[in-house]
Amino acid sequence: MNSKNLDIEFKRMHLKAGLTNIYKEIAQYTDIDLHQHINNAVYVRWIENIFNNNSDFLKSKIIIFSIQFLKEVIQNNNVLLYYSDIIDNKIFFEAIIENSNVHCMRAEVELCL
């Protein structure tokens, strides 16, 4: 295997139905990277915050965390994170920049219940 090639296939995530829960974040100065948008790790931290606020999620262990970045978020953007309840051992996330309705991130977390 060539070190430049990965032995996996990347698939585009699609919007899932059933994202009935909402969590709101604001992109802060400390979230911004050298390219003047939030660092990719910030999305993960926001999802971790959702886990911390949901006792059903905290009872589980994350075994797969998939994330797809769709659009840059800049400082002071309000971001709405829509997420599902646990469906077939998975939780689905969709982040939308509030004022523009632009989808900026999708994620899927598989749990070991």
C-alpha cells in the first residue's frame, strides 16, 4: 500500500431525519484558528458538551466518531447543533449557522450501549 493512499473510502454524510434536539453555541475568539474560522476540534468539543448534558449519552461508550466539515464558521456566528436521540446505537448531528441557515458540519457517533 502506497503511503499516500488510504485503504478506506470516504462517503458524504447526508442529513438525517429525527434531529429533534437543539443545542446552541457561539463561535468565540478562542475557537478561531489561523485561517480565521473555528478550528475543527471545536465541533468535537461542542458535541462533547452535548454528551455532558445528556445522561442517556453519558451511560454509553463512543466506539466510532465520524465527522464531516461542510462550511467555515467565523467568530461570533451563532451555531445551532441539531441532534437525534439514540437510534440503533447511533446519534446524528447537524450544525447550522443560525442567521444564514448554512449547514456547516455533520457527525455520526456510534455507541457501545
